[in-house]
Amino acid sequence: MSPGDEHGARGDDGGYGGTGQTRTRLPDSAGDPYGGARRGGRSSSRSLVTVVGVVVLLIAAIAFANRGGDDSGSGDTGGDKADTSPTAPSGERPVTTKAGNIPSGFAQTEQGAESAAANYSVVLGSADMFDAQRRHEIVDAVYAPDVAAERQSGLDQAYSDEKFLTNIGLGKDGSAPSGQAFISRIIPVGTKVKSANSDSASVEVWYTSLFGLSGDGSRNPVSESWYTTTYELKWVGNDWKVTDFQQKDGPVPVGRDQTASTADDMTKAVEEYGGFTYAR
């Protein structure tokens, strides 16, 4: 399974579980995609999002080859209200240590599992995943040891596929074209524990993502998309580690008719505004 296939095959839920095919449509204009334009027409941007949005979660080699699962059950947000709780501040520090600049040492509690899932989603959806050395460090840090090697192999193959890199506007080495900045960032909005005990947890993370190329001549302008990913975690080595995941589209809010920022403003914002260490 190549990443080119991954980004061209999307299910009805927009995640890894479907088998429907989606065609890629790139914007016709080669000019600045931001300069004063309105977000009124969304068809081309939606097509682009379906192709490149999923790259922010290229986090499991098995998922590339096995996308036949049905995540319809995870779409039920009604549920038993007594079994859910809002994502609210608790006053507890999520972590006090980092491993390779990645938060680590989460508490062996439900809140610790939520913080781990949120922080791991951020790093797994970052532009660092397109750098081989950094990607290896990330996978080793967030995945359970018994699955990390397998994930690593699949991800290396995915991120080195020239067709995939070309489709998203990057060079063979994963670098952005001259004069452009590659942006890939995830911003968690909320988390929810589906199930948990002392050794394992299933946590949903609802988030928005930014993905694309900012700069003159970009054919893949930075766009936003919304997903919910369910992370399967287990307690190993005195920390929560990822063993598997399921992704689906949404919930997606109604977009406002705001003027898109210029490419320069978008690049500055991503460079100047750092991320967070997320806690429940």
C-alpha cells in the first residue's frame, strides 16, 4: 500500500476505515491562494482536504494496508451521559518531563490518558513526521515497543514515496519548494475517555488541523479540516503508549465567510505561535 493510494482512497467517514475512491482536484490558479480571497467557494478546497488532510495522521503502517474496519460505532456521540464528562481543567500538571522534546511521564489515570492522547496527536500530525530522523524519534517515543518497529517500517515507506510527496507539493526529500513553507499542525479541541482501566485506555481526540504550502505559487494552500481520532493506549514502561487508532471526519463546524490571510501572514503565524502541552 503506497501513500499515494492512501491519499486517494477515502471512505464515507473520511478516515482509514472506508474503501471509496476520491479524485484529487488541485486549484487551477498558480498565484497567491490567500491574497484577499474569500472562502466562499469550497469545492476545490474540500477536494484538497480529502486528499491531504489524512496525511496529518499517517501514524500506522497497518492502517495503510487494512482499512476495512467499520467505525460507525465510534460516531455515536449521544451515548450514556452518565459515562461521559466534559474536558475541563483539573489543576493537575499533565507531565513534568519530555523525551526528545515530546511530553512524557503521563499519570496512570484517565486524565493522564487523555493528556497523552492529545499530546501524541499533535506530534504525530506535525511537519516533523516528514523528516526521517525526527519521525523515528517520534514513533519510538509515542508507540508501544511491540508495535513501534512495524509502524516505523510502514511510515518510512509512506513518507519516501515520490508520488505521494509530489501530490502534496513537496520534493523527494520531503522539503518545501523554494519560497514556500510547509505547514502541518494539529490543534486538539477536546478529549473523551471511551473506556479505561489501570493498564489500557481508549481515548477520543477531536481536533482541527492545518495542512498545506504557504507561499508564492502554492497549488496546495493551507486549509483546515476536522477529525476525531480514537487512540488505543496501554500502560507500558511507566507511561501511556499508542497501540492503534481509528479516524473519522468531524464534527465539522459551519465555516464563516472570513477573508483568508495572506501567505506571509499564515507563515508568520505558524512560525511565531508555538504549540501547547495539553492537559485535561
